[in-house]
Amino acid sequence: MLRPRSLIALLLVLASFGALAVAPEMPRLPNQPINEFPSVLDALKGLLGRRNAKIELHAGWTIITEHSGLIWTFVPIDHPGYPSVMRQRVSYQPDGGVVVDMAVLCQTRKVPCTQIIDEYRTRNQQTAQQLAQLVVQQTMAAEENQLQARR
């Protein structure tokens, strides 16, 4: 059985790769700014210097996962949305729901930025639904195992 953190990372990475045909000028999602870095390049430099960060490359996309669970996805240089970065944070709700918070820092034209933000938002909703279903399945499996162990 996958650990929740491994499962989250896997699903977020997979969700990031779907069919991204267009990518992200500096619009940021409401209440979700990337205040930590003034630019995409500064974000990449800053994250590459962190010891607790796991760095992966997938088809030109740079994925950096921090120990805290933040996942940063950098658009490849040949992508229409370059330079752009998306930051994701997954949180579990008491009712078993899953929320994927997202922030996007885009430094290209407005139309590609808006398109990639909309696409990421849709993918995050799908990912959150998948994670919630997996949490329910794992909870049910654990409860079933406990019942069997008591018999």
C-alpha cells in the first residue's frame, strides 16, 4: 500500500502532465500568492538550493517536492507558457475530503497564463477527487483488516 505522501506526490505529478498544450504574465490566484519568490527564475534557484527538496525531471518539466509536502512544477523552456511555476499543497479535511491548494506564477502573456491557471485548477479538482476516493478505499481496507484480525 502506498503511503499517503507518496500517493499524493504521484498523483500530482501525473496530473501535471495530462495534455498541457498551453501554459502561463504574473497573474496569481486570489489568496494564493507565491510571495516567497519575485520571479520564476528566483523560485527555481531558491528551491534548487534547499537540502530537503527532491528534484525530478519528467519530459522537460522540473518537479521539486519539498519535505513539507509542497510540490513545485516548472514549465519546460520550449513550452508556450514559459516561464511559469505552479505550487501545490494538499490538505486533508476532517470529513475525509481532500483539498489541493494551488498558486501559479506566470511571466509570459496574459492569455496563456489564464489558460494554464484554468487547466491546473481543473486538474487539481480531479486530483483531489481521486485522492479522496483513495483515502476512502484505504480507510475501508484498514477497517476490514482490523475486523478480520479480531475474528
